[in-house]
Amino acid sequence: MDVKDIFSYDWSYLLPEFIILGFATFLSLLDLFAGKRLGRQVIGWLSLAGVVLAAVFVFVNVNVLDKPYSYMADMIRIDDYGNAFKLLFLAGTAFAILLSLSYLKKGEVTHTGEYYYLMLTGLLGAMVMASSADLITLFVGLELLSLSSYVLVGLRKKSLQSNESAFKYVVSGGIATAVILFGMSYVYGLTGTTHIYEISFRLAEAGMAGYQFLVYMAFAFLAVGLAFKISAAPNHMWAPDVYQGAPTPVTAFLAVVSKAAGFSLVFRVLLISFFNVSNGTDRFFFQEASLYLGIMAAASMIIGNTMALRQTNVKRMMAYSGIAQAGYILVPFVPPTTLFFGEVIFYLFGYMLVSFGAFAVIMVVTREQGTEDLKGFAGLYHRSPVMAIAMSIFLLSLAGIPVTAGFFGKFYLFMGALAQENYWLAAIMIVTSVISYYYYFGIIRQMYMRQGTSEAPLAVPKGIWTLVLVLAILTVVFGAFPGLVTDYVQVHFNPSFDFGNMLPPNFQ
């Protein structure tokens, strides 16, 4: 690419990424030169300001961008799909930073500056993943998010549990990365290109030329590798240990932002790349691939919910709950319809609200009680009624009880499965959701029906109290009026499913 071509692009569409990159760089230099002369909270608040500013420019892109815009031979693509996921990433990171402002006051993490700008670099990696239309940039974004997450998990350097979790995360993440690269090597060998939309057509040609088995192998390796990022079976076993050992705001960040980034890759890599592959009569993605993803979804729902029944550590329980949630979110891909995008976005949005709300309450309770055991929630209603009621709302939403955002999230997925005649998957959704009631209501039983070790009022920081209250209200509001989200997504985010004309007008 000629140097002159660089100046021919309208770089304003990449302002959100440039802002996050600029703030991460600036804050790292500020931390390096100012050091301890800065207050503990300064870098945190500046990080939050950068995230909010980036979100403003994403909204600007949503309003002014009427068709996909690509950079550098379509390696980066700005479109409705990427913008929708970026808003989820930015909102999730903002909530994680707000949790961190309270969490880091206790001094468990000594390098607070590193903590915040590593979270920003992880966010940047997720944003690059959402906008990647090429395997190279996609992998760069994936590794940027992964490497930042590995360090964040292990930042409690004096905690043996945190060190163990970080080590397990690095090892399992390295294996998952190797599996993804192995699948990508198959794809590149079959197509001779790393551009995802060109791969879609060339893989179809490779399949028709007699290389169907290799195409299927490539899909299997990519699906197994990406299962790591969304903590879905069969690559899910890292989640309980990592969730338990990581700082609680980092756990929430992994549960929402990292999981949402993984689902953005499921679309970019799996759906688009393999969409045109067929055996002459049936499309591969609507037959064999959908069956594979359906089995993955069913296994995640069954394993996540049944294993959660045995947990007494609340963060491990939330980890297995997250595995089950990944299974639910995979249901719209089996096979995808024109409505699956809105279903996935709404579910991820509702899951973001309840996850950060639940982890905020968990953070306050476990810190005061000195334990992450379920018994730490005993008598919470008598010590802090607002926290107990809010936690009840979050748990009811995760269980899919009306009227919460989680109910309509599962309802849309369930109706989509019925529309596609996936009755077996719909049945598993219902059965596993009923199973989940036991462990979700186990926490509620502790809060309302068990006597705590102390009757003193729960000390809740004002910032956490406000955040929990707002998230609880939003969970109920969007559960009562889900159209506020679904209508907005349908009007402002309409990703093109015209796979016969995938390349944007300015593709070079």
C-alpha cells in the first residue's frame, strides 16, 4: 500500500480505537513519571473518562455511518455489527473501572496504574476483534485482549490463589491460541488468503473441489479454540479457577467483555468464513456446523448448570453460571436467522447489567465477611435490605424469571429455537434453566432465611451502592420494556446479511 493511500482514508471512524490507545499510552507514561505522587484514584478516573469519550464517538459513528467502511485492504472494517459490540465492550469496561475504584482502595493490588491501562489495552484488543475483517488483525486483537487479561488476573502478586489462576489461564489460553492458529492454517492453506470475506467464497470452492473434510477440520479447530474465549464446552475448565483467583472487577470484566469479544469472533470467523460452504445441495453452516454448535451449546448449558449445583464458593458458582450462559447465547447460531443478531445483543446487554451488579454485591459482601463462601450472604437482608433486594433481582434475571431483562433474553432465544424447529435445544434450555433455580435461589435463601454471624449494618461504599441500585433498576426497566433495546438495535444496527455482496464500496 502506497504512503499516499494512508491519507486518502477518513480516519475519523477509528477515533474510538485511537482514543483508547492514546489514553492507555498517556496513562502508562503518566504512571511512569509521576508514580506515587499521583493519587490512587487519578488514573482510574482518567481511564473512565477515556472510555466515555470513546463511547461518544462510537455513537457518532452509529449516526453517520450508513454503510461499512474499510481500511487497509479491508483488514479493519467499521460497520453496524462492530459498533454494537464496541458499545457493549465500552459499557462493560466502564462498569469494571467503577468497581475497581472501590476495590483498589484496600491495597490488594499494589500496581494500580498498571491495572487501569492494562484494562484499556484489553478493551482495545476487544474493539479490534469486533472490527477485524482479516485473520491477521483479528489475531492481533485477540492476543492483545488475552495478554492483558493474563496479567490482570495475576496482579494480586501476594495471593497464591491469584498466581495459580494466572498460571492456569496462561497455559490454557496458550493451548487455545495454538488450536485457533492450527485452524487458521487450514483455512489459509485451502484459500490462500487471510481476508475473511474472500475466505467465504474460496472455502466454498475448496469444498466443491473435494476438500470438504479439511474444511470441516478447520471449522472444528476454530470452534474449539474460540470456545475458550466464550468459556463454552469443551474448552471451559479454566473459568472456575480463574474467576475465583482474579480480583473481582477483573472477574466481571472477563465474564462480560471477554465473553462478548469471543462471540464477535464466532460471527466474524465461523459464520462468515464458512457461510458459503456446501455439498452442492445444503449449506454446511446450516447442517453440520449448526449441529456442532448445537452440541456445544447443549453441553455448556448442561455442564454449567449441573456443576454449579455443587459449588459453595460464590465466584466459582458464577463461573459455572457463565458457562451455562455461553450455551444459551450459542442457541441463535443453530442455525442463524436474520433476527439472531438482535437476540444475541439483547442477551449480552442484559447479562452485562446483572453480571456487574451481582459481582459488585459479591465484592462488598466477601470483602467484609472475609470469605467467598455462600454462608457469607447469610442474613444480608437484615444488614442491608437494598443490597439483598438488588442481588435478588440480579439472580432472578440470571434464572430468567419475569419481569427482568434476563427473562426476555431467554424468551427471545427460546422462541428463535422453536422457529428453527430445534425442539431438542429448546427443551434443554427449559430443563437447565429450571436446574439453575436451585443454586440461584440458594443465595437468596441465605440472604433472607439464614442467620448471619453479625447484625451490624453492611458498610457499602457510596459509589458501589449507587452502581448496584442503578443496575438493578435498569434490569427491571428493560425487563418490563425490552423494546427500548430491541427497537434501538433494529433501527440503528442493521448488519448486512447480503453475503452475495460482502465487499464494501471502498475495498481495494
